[in-house]
Amino acid sequence: MPNLPLADELFTLLRELKRPALLEAGREPFDLMWDSYTLTERAGTLSLHAWNDERSVAHTVKSFVRVGPGRLKLECLSLFGKPRTLEVVDRDNGLQRHRQLTAVRTVYMEQLRRSLARRFPGWGIQELSTGANLQHSLSPAYPRALVRRGNTAWAAMLATPMSDVDAVLSFGLIWHHHCRKQEKRAVVEGLAIFVPIDQHQTTALRLRYLDRSRFDTALYNYDADGMEEQMDLLDDGNLRRALESPWSEPKLRAYPGPERRLEDQLRQRIELVNANLTAPVYGQVPAFAANDRDLIDLLAAERGGRLAVLELKASEDIQLPLQALDYWMRVDWHVRRDEFTSRGYFPGRALRKESPRLYFVAPALDFHPSNATVLRYFSPVVDWEMVGVTHPRSGALSVAFRRGSRSDDELVGASEAGGNEPESGIGAGVGGASVPHWFVRGK
């Protein structure tokens, strides 16, 4: 390093940072390793040159200042003389991690912009954001956009490699629903999802079981260069490979206390969910149910031989509907091939080769408000029902409300119980049990 005052001063500040990284709008953070950058000063001009295996950067530094712990601000000129404001942050400084994350998300927001320009030529981008919107359950981890041409619009969302890629569809459906409610000048016809290369299978399977009469869909893989390719959602080969998973016995897991209590109570009174359900009740059969989830999957059968999938959750979870769909589609695949009977499940009972019913069972106040939004998009093939129960700690289990895919009745027996459906806030369900504020007819 040169021993010139200006360069020495900046170099000293950089050395105070354990893992310095250069942040530039629209670019991924650039690590400044001690042996991969230089500071040179000639005729009063300070130049910063840094490189790695993928790219290099060069800027003329006009001024710099420490603006906080682990953070420097640089006013620079690019090679073409364009003014730029850069930041150098310490990756090991917890206060600066948010800035790094924001910089990365901005990179992928710009990638989404470029992909939309290629896939929707001639359409205008009406909205493009990575901001959090807690009111509408929109995560900043997934850049989102709305494109419009004339009176037609599409919603779009991108999963970054650092995000939970399989979670993007839940947030995408919430975003599509939000756009439909807010857009006054156009009909939001479709949803485009962009995921990293070779990470599309779960989303592709889930899309097959959504109601295509409600909206159009498109799924794209993008590579390291940001170039995308549209996936074929009708590829039955991919479906077969995904669902024909090896059959193995479930492993015992230690579930959180509330989930375990809920499971124990339901096993003793399975008829609360549906009067036609009877023992035996199996837990996570077969073990292809995603074992890394904080959900309990139960499998039961009605007296008439139709299977029932029960998803138990004792706390709010945005991902509940689609994670349950993962298990449901696999049970559906295997029951149609008579594999439960051949492996000795439900002995003495003739199982129907019919799609199972899907039940979501949770304490009445612990369904996430967005669950109902996502469930609106399910295909009619998926016969589902939300069953809100009293909290496992409250004593004897009872049903507070029901809401199903095949019925407009959203509160069980409210009139018989002498109650009225709430219009807002927390209202009374069966026997005076509380129901969520969003759980009213028409919402």
C-alpha cells in the first residue's frame, strides 16, 4: 500500500472492518479482501480498484467518511465520470447485515425487472418493490412486481437463492390477491414466479393443484447469469418422479408441546373433525411427508373408506396451506394406486380410490389471516376444510368454527347456538368460542 496520507487514511479505516464489503446499488456486495484491492493516489486523485474471480470494480474516490459502526460512505466517480455513492460495511457487524441484505435484494429486484422486460415485452411495470408490507403479509425477501398492458395485468414474484424458495408461491398468491383488490384500471389475469435453476419442482407440483380457472400462471427458472427459462407445468414425467418416492416408515419426532397436546386430544376424539372418521389414526405415513416441517400430519379414514389428511398446527403459519398440499398430493398419488391397502394400513376396511379430504386443524385464533386467501386458489379437486378448535390447554377439545371449500357456511351452528356472525374484530363462534376477525362471510 502506498504511504500517501489520503490513501493511508482510507486504508486504515478499511482495516478496522473485519470483513469489509463494497455496496453499490443494483450490484451484489463485493468483498474487499486485503490482497484483492488497491488504493493509489496520483496528483491528488485517489483510485480504488478491487477484483475477484467474477468481476472487478474501479472508482475514483472524491471523499469518504465514517457514518456509523462498521460503515463507511464513499462519494466516487465511475470510469465514465458518473457520480456514485458507495458504502463499505463490515459483514461481521450485526448492525450492517440489514444493509447487506437490502443491497442483495435490490440486485434481484433489478433482475426481476430485466426478466419481465424479456418475458412481457411492451408491458409497463406499474410497481416494483422489495419493501415489507406487514399489513398484507408481503415479505421483503421476495421482490415483487405488477406489469400492465392496456386493461390486462400480471403479478410477478422472484425467489432469491438466499430465500426459502419453496415459500415463494404462498407470498406470490397473497401478492396476486392484493393486486386484484388494488388494481382499478386492469384485470390481474396471471401470476409469474421466478425461481433459481433446478429449484422449481415443489412450486411446479403445487401449481398443478391450484384452480387455473381463477388465474393464469407461469413458472420460470433463472440461471447464474439471470437468464430465465419457462417450465412446463404439464410435464407428467416430473410429477411421477417427484411423487414416486421410496416408501419408508415414519421416524418419531419431538414436536413442540402445543402441537403434541393437540395431536393427543384429536386422536382420542377424532370424530370432532368429522363424525365419519374412526380409528386407527396414523402419524406421518408414509415418511415422505416433509420431515423438516413444524407440522403434524395425521392420516385417518371415514367409515365409507375415503381417506382424510389432517394437518395440525398450534401457531400461525403462512405456509400451512401449501405445506399441507404437499402431503395431500402424495397421499392422493398412493391411494389411487391402492398402496395403503397393500401395505397393511386400515386393516379390514375397503379404501376408496378417491382423493382424500384435507383438514386444517388449529386453535381458533391461531390460523394466519392469509391462510384463507391462499386456500381460495386451491383446485376444486382438493376438498379442504379449516377446523378451528379450542386451545389444547383450555381443557376438553371442542370445535369453534368450520370453513370448507364446498360450503358457504363459515361458522358451524352459529344460528343454532344463538349467536350472530361477527362483522369485525373477535366474535363468538359455537358455544361462545372466539373466532378470528377475518373469519366472516364473504372475506
